[in-house]
Amino acid sequence: MAKVIASISTSLDGYITGPDDRPGSGLGRGGERLHHWVMGGPWTYEGGHEFALHGPDKEFFDDLVATVGSGVVGRGMYEAAGAWGGTNPFPGTLFVVTHRSADQPPAESGFRFVGDLGSALDQAAEAAGEGDVSLGGGADVIRQALAEGRVDELAISTAPVILGAGKRLFEGFGQDVDLEVLKVHSSPYATHVRYRVLKPGR
């Protein structure tokens, strides 16, 4: 059975975006620092950017995606990423949880819009075959899946920054969850920890 592996980047104070994030503003003010590890160092939206993983960051990422057969993200993440230029860059089909399906992209893009999280996870598990399902956020999608006992592993990349405001990963999450540390990778840009979920809150 496919494992669901939820992964996301946060600041040291638990924010997944900077302040004032909204459509067209990426990760909000200063939020791009959360993804220095993905880009191989400092970058800006204005200056252009592309993946430039290396060292421990690449080791973490390669290990994370090695078993992935499909993925699930929320509409907010899909839009913040600019739909990845219109083509899914990740393994397998990427299921996007959204109540707005009129602009469903063509099948060859690798994206499929689904109306609710449970259905998206079920369809992703079927599509993954022998692989795992990557749950990429945003925060609300991860919180919902964790509260419903649908997450098997958490992979949290903590950037060495304090944002002070934005969207918190566990804002309003009231469940009691035990975790087991599986692996740790660390670079100047992030500390990546993979956890097994031992006791999902209910």
C-alpha cells in the first residue's frame, strides 16, 4: 500500500510563507528564503530561478522522491508555483485539490483537479501503483490529512530564518501526534528531518 509522505519548508518560527502572500506574490515578503535550499542559494522572483540542488539538500530531495509515484497539492500551492510553468515536474500525476475545476489543464500537463482531499489521496494512491504519494501542501492540506490519519511520514525542511509573520504550518492544529525521527540532512540553507507518524491525532 502506498505511503503518504507530506513534505514542506518552514521558517524556524514555523511559517511556510512570509507576510502578505497572495496570488502573484509567491511566498510573500521574504518567503523565498525558505527555498534557498532548492535553488542552491539566494534567489529572487525578479531575477529568475530554477532548481540547483546540491550536497545534503540534493541527497534529501533525491531520497524523498526516489519512491514517489504520484502527488497531491492544494490549489494555493499550485498557483503560488505558477503551475510549474504548465507542466508537472514531479514523478507521476499531480492531483490538485480545488473546488474550481473549470480551468482543468490538459491531461498531458500531468495535473488533475480533484474536488476534495480524500478523493485526491485515494486517486493518487491508485495512480502511484507500487510507489508512494507525495503530499506537498499547502499547510491546510497537510493539517487535514494529518488530522484524518492519512499521513505516514512528515518531511520538514527548516530554513535558518525567522519570518515573524505569514502562514503557520500548524496554525490551529489541536491534535496530539507522536513522531519518530527517521533521517536528518543539514546544509547551510536548511535542516531536513524525515519523521514517521506513530500516533495520528483523531
